[in-house]
Amino acid sequence: MPKGYVIFTEAVNDRAGMAAYGRAAAPSMAEGGAAVLAVDPAPQVLEGEWHGDRTVVLEFESVEAARAWYESAAYDKAKPLRQAAAVTNAVIVSGFVLPSAGG
């Protein structure tokens, strides 16, 4: 089963508010099994336009686990802090599993 990834692009307008969000979200992320793969304040755009001034990538065991975390009661408590402190785009994507050479 492929991994699930939650990707946030954030245009932060309240750094203290985002710090409060980080403290509030951390326990739900641990509970949901998230691994923080990237927090980048200056992603290098190769093509097109990129939203925001920070990108965050979280890894979960599956898309279902990622959605369960995002919709959890624990994360619902932290989410309004992020929404008040930044304009955010968020997506869940499925990881890719390379087919085996044997078929």
C-alpha cells in the first residue's frame, strides 16, 4: 500500500500564531503517525508559480491514515490556529510504488 502525503503551502501572516499552531498540532501529528519530511521557508520553484512562503510535507502510512489525521478531533483543535495565521493550500497525495521487475 502506498504512503500518503499531506502537503501544505502557507502564506504566513502571523509568525507567533503559526508557532502556536505548531505546538497545538504536534500531539495530533504524533498520534496520527505523521513523519515531517520537509518544512521549507524558501522552496526553489523550477516552473510556474508557487503559493506561499513555506511548504510542509508530512508522510503517513497511507492516504487513509493521512485523511484520518486531517479529519481527527485532535487536529480539528489546532486547525483554526493555522487558518487564522496563514492562507494555506493543502492536499493529500498518494505515494508511488514502483512495479516490480517480475510483474
